[in-house]
Amino acid sequence: MKRRDFVKQTSLASGLFFVPSFIQAFDGIVGAAKGYRRLVIIQLSGGNDGLNTIIPYRNDIYYRNRPKIAIQRNTQLRIDGELAMHQNLTPLKRLYDNGYVCILNNVGYPNPDRSHFRSMDIWQTASHSHEYLSSGWLGRYLDRHGDEPYNGIEISDKLSLALTGDKSSGIATNNAGRLYRTAQDPYLKLLIKHHRDEHLSEHNLGYLYKTLIQAESSAEYIYETTRKGRSYQRYTNDSFGKQLKTMAEFINSGIQTKVFYTSHEGYDTHAGQLKTQPRLLNVFSKNLEAFVNDLQKGGSFDDTLIMVFSEFGRRVRQNAANGTDHGAANNVFIVGKNLKKNGIYNGLDDLRRLDANGDIRYEIDFRSIYSTILRNWLGVQDDLILNDQFEYLDFI
Amino acid sequence: MERRHIQHLYWRAGFGLRPEELNRLSGLSRDQIVGDLFESSRSVYPLRIDLSEFNGFRADMAMTNKKELREFIERSRVRIKDFNYAWVNRMVNPKAALRERMTLFWANHFVCRDSHIGFVQQYNNTLRKHALGHFGDFVKAISKQPAMLKYLNNKHNIKKSPNENFARELMELFTLGPGHYTERDIKESARALTGYFHDFKGRFVFRYRQHDMGVKRFLGYRGRFTGDDVVNIILAKRQCARFICEKIYAYFVNETLVQDHIDQMVEVFYRNYKIDKLMRFVFQSDWFYDEKNIGSKIKSPVELIVGIRRTVPIEFRKINESVVIQRYMGQPLLYPPNVAGWKGGRNWINTNTLLLRLKTPSILLSNGIISIKEQGQFFDPMFDRFRPDLGGKKIFDVVPDWDSFESEFKGIDIEEMTTYMLQTSLSEETSNMLNDLSKLNKKTFCVQLMSLPEYQMC
């Protein structure tokens, strides 16, 4: 796809096809291009325990299975007559009360895999449980609708499978300045100066040169563009806080990036779960709220959709070490301003009908969320990217 | 045999040639050189690191004592990195180059991952032992390895509740390829593969009582099959030979398959499934040395790193850093992403990995500096988080052995180095650029050559 088509197609999707983004910069909003829809994915790595995140506080089965680690009734932020948020999710609850959050329960896939690597691959590639794909779903989106590596950015120092396409890939960076200086290596610049695009062959060596030329221009673009980006909120002083701050600065700078990706590590709570998970939820929700507020201030929240997922949920029954083992279906959060449906999308599954491992069965295939986002938010044909047709949901 | 062809052979069948080795071989015939390659790989040199620290661990302790078990896992994790480093060192200095190359190839065919260092080492040496042997024996051995029994859950495959994971991958990824068997074949072969187990020390155990003795219908045959029978039946299919030949061609010759060449290979391989015979046929074929095959392959991260270290020996003071480089380039050995393995080719390349790959020679050899003109300009390298701030001396804690390099390249003119170090001819643009740079000395020029995209090819 040519650059012009990309611009046309993405602005069509936003309904602002007659206003190019550079003109919008004049209408009072600092930096951010209005009408340029983008997607943010936040991955909670390790398998977040969804049951202690969104708590079924009236469910006896929940309490019976978790004598030592169930979250007690009186300390929670109630959502409805069945579910409540963990007390450390107060910032998320504020977003929720503003109507910015949709919670989907029992999200998973058939024949769930309980290995971290494998299940993460399945989520990132949108494959079936028995299928091995070497490209990610967002990478395939970039293959079809992207133009430059910076159309997909992962705030990290290593690009994950999700943003790796068959033909093109996104770019990973924690620090635009560092990436820029690397690409500005005098020797590499000299090489680029001697090689012009048009002389390069389609063979592997030509491909390397093309990638190098693209790398240099992308690094420069990201650096020059994001220097103007501002963030106004206070984030926690850890890597996740820094990542979301960087991401907010990037987005508020008006960078032409359709997909952002980042992850929050540490959710593999096999032992002493009450010591770790609450701390993680606190970091997660504080920074998420700061991030949303930052985007609102920068005028970019309207055009941003955030999805939060984890590779699997955890077992309903606690283990002997006061932790939980790898499970199956889990909850997913969608955060955005103009959700078609906010609140609880679907209730938690009946804990009396768990699968053979004692895990929650899936009701919503995670690829239905992807297909809905691709079609309804990014405005592209989802089945070409997901290699299959999945039922659409109506949260957006 | 032409020097370029000898280099081509050794880049694909081994890990490249040092100047002295190349000079020794040039002038010999193809028969002699290929013969020499196989002769030197006849013996198996197992790769072992010292694991005596684990001698005290016993099954009953690990089962009953959680703390012991955790300590075991933690120590094992560290030692797997040591084994990774030992493996890379082995490829840098292989006594049996072809066998080591085949071992690396099979490790990405019979893909497996485990956290138990004893099983990891045992698995790796099983690959090495069978790398040039009989393919059927190889598959049977793999199916009984503790690491594989764990990885694809076949140790949980019992008569009462069959687990199809291994049976499925056996056909899909290891022998036939998708589309050449039915779901029914998977179910039936899973039954035949029941009862496989291993003991604490990693020895195979066949548990008769968990084995399904019943009649199975598999790929058109009917009988009370065992796991080994299943392998024999698969091998009887010509498709199995074809599947392996295609994979070997894509890896050793060219990603673009030429049907005529594949047909010739299948003819050879299907006869007796001897891997060494097949490989000898490939390396003796004229088409292997076709111009379009030479220097056309994007090096894997391991090929790149091993190649650099064969030209300039490098010692890593911190073993973890050697693993970190592999991870950032996308190929941490012993930690494959999934059972399908690394796809290779252009999949190695994205913006991040390419920049790192181009910078790695200078990061390892000249602290991130690639000289231009007379003076090297200092700049902030990508990986300043690895650089100790004290004096900013080194990005990685490595010791390059430049003396060894100097002695290898002693009799070689600086202008000639290009032909020793690169497998592709330089484009006019690149030659012009290099000509503009002053060739200060061989060390500087070596880093410059290694920092070219051309050096990424083999």
C-alpha cells in the first residue's frame, strides 16, 4: 500500500477525510492530529489473576476455593450486584465511572494452552491453539495498511511477535534519542548516502539496505516528532510508569503511529499472591489513569482505544503456597471515550461449570475482540488480517 | 575447486573458513574437500559442562522438599546459560564442523525447550549423535528424550487419557508436514505412543500398564502398533523424505526451492534415510555451487556471531551477555519461541535487529566505534545500559584476541581481506565508499567490513 492510500484510508475511517492532519494542528490542539485513530495495547505479562482483579464478591464458590487469598467483601469497589474491583484499582474505577471502561469477562480460546510462551504467542499471533504463526496480528495489519516502521511502535527495547509482520514490522524503542543516535552512526550514514532506494534489488541484500535506509529515516522521524510531545501527569517511577509516560508523549506529539504496544511484567503469582498482585494492580491503574488524563489534556483521548489483556487467567482454586496456578479464560479491559457499550459487557461465567483443570471456560474468543477493533475502530477488513472470520462484538 | 566455492561450502556446511584453512584447502578437488568435510565429522564429540554440583539431588528430595526443588530449578537456569555459551564456543572452534552445523540445523527441526540442564544437555547430544545418521533412528531417539517427553507432553500420554500433542507435531513438524495425515491418524498414533516415560535421571522408561495394546489404524495400516512402529510407517511414505529434503534445501542451498533438485534429493534419501548420504549428494551437486546460491542467505544471529568470533576470537567475561546478544537479535539458543522454531530468512530482520546486527561487530571489537575517515568519532551506542559508567571503557565485558587475527591475516594484503571475509561481491556503491575511507590498518578495516550489510550474507 502506498503512503497516500494509507493516509486516505485511515482518515476515511475517522470520518475526517477532507482535513489533512497537518491542518488540524492549527485548531488549538497541541500536536496531536485529530481524527487519527490509534490503538494502544497493554499486555499484563505472566497471567494476571482476573478473579482477584474483578472480584465476584457474592460468590461462595470463589470464597470456598480461596480460603487464604480471596478478597474480602467489605474492601472492594463495587461495580454491580455481582462484581467489584480490587481496592487498588480506584483510579480504574474513576475511569469506569466516567463511562470509559468496558470489561469483557471469560475471554479465551478453544483448547487453552497453559504455557506462558505458547499462550502469549497465541494471543500475539491470533492463531488457533494448534497453529504456529510467525507473524503477529498487528504486524499483519502493518503489512497491509502500514507504510513506515513507525506506524507501529512498541515501547520496549525488543520488538515482540505481535508487531512483527510477514513483510514489514513495527519498531521498538524505549528512548527515541537513543534509537536516533544509533541510527546516526557516521559509518551507517555514509553507507546510506551511497545507496539510493532505486538501485536496490529485490534480493536479500537489497532488502537489508532498504531496511537500513528505512531504519534511519524512521529513527529520525520518531526523534524529531516526539521531541514536541508533552506529558502533564505524574507517573510512578518504575519501568511501566516510564513506558506509559513515553507513550503519552509520543501520542501527544501527533506522531503518525496507528498501533502502540507495551507490557507490564510480573503477574505470574504462584506464591504469596497477596504480596505481589495488589502492588502490580496499583502501579497499573495509577499509570493508566495518568495516561488517559495526559491524552485528554493533549486532545488525543478521543481517537485512542486501549486494550488491556493477559495471556491467561489463573486457576479458581488457590494452591498451597497462597498463590494461583496457570488457568484459562480471563477478563479484558477496553478503555476509550466513545464506547458503544461501557460497564460490564458480559457477566462472569458460572464457577460451578469449570473445565477439567478447574479453570474458567471461555465464552468470548479473543479474536472476536481483535476483529471488532480492526473493523469498527481501525476501519479495515479484519478477516484478511486474522485469516478467519470471527463474530463481531458491539463494545465499539 | 574454486576458492569462492570452498568458502561457500564451508559457510553452509560449517561456520566459514579462517584464511589458513582456506589456503590449505585451495587446490584440492571437490571430491577431496567434501570427503575431508565428512571424514572430520565421523566422530561424535559430545558437549558437556561440569554438572557435578547436581550430584546430590535425588528424586525423593526434589519431590518432598519444595525448597530443594526451587534451588535446583534456579541453579539449572544459570547452568543452561553456561551450556549456551559452551555450544557457541564449540561452533567457533569445531573439531567436526559439519556435525556441528547439522546439530544446529536439527535443533531448529526437532525443536525442544526445557528448564532442566541435565535434560537439555542430554537432548543436545542426542541431536549431535544422530545428526548424520539414520533419520528413523533419530526420530525414535528424539521421541524418548526426557526433554521432549516433557515439552510436548508425551509423558502424560496414557492409555486412559491420551495426549495428542507429540503425535500431532511428530507428523506436522518433524516428518510429514501438514495435509498428509488425518485427525484420525493423530488419535491413533497418540494411542501407539502411550506409556512413554522417563526417570529422574533422564533414562527412558516404558510403562507397559499405561500403554494401549489395542489395534490401531494408522496411515492405511492396521495393527497393535507401538511408537516405533508409527515412525516406521511414517518413513515408508515418500512424503516424509520429501518434507525433510525440502527443509534441508531451504536451509543449506536456497529458500527458493527448485523442484528438480528436490526430486533428485528425495531419490537419494528415500532409499535408506541416511542423512550423511543425502548431505554428501547435496554438497557434490553442481547446482549447490550455482552463482545464485552463493552469498544469498541472510545469516542467522548465531551464524553472524560465530562468524565474527571465528575471525576475531572473543572471550565473554560475563556469559549472560553472550545470551543477551542472541536474545536481542532474536535467536537465543536453547530458548526457541515455540515448537515450530525460528523461521529464518527475512524473519530475522526488522529495524531493531538490523541496527543491532550492523553494530554488533563494533560493539564487540571496538567499543561501538566504526571508523570513518582518519578519525573515529565517538557517539552514544544503542546499548548504553550495558555500559559500565566508570570511564565508559566497555559496552560489553569482552576480550577480543586481536593477536590471533593478526597472525591469521599476516600474509594477506589489506586489499585482499574483502574476499576472505565477504561471500557477496561488493556493489559499485559500496566499493566506492570503502575506497574513500583510508585503510588505516587491518583491524580497523576488519570492523568496517563486518559492519556492512554484505557481511550479513553467507
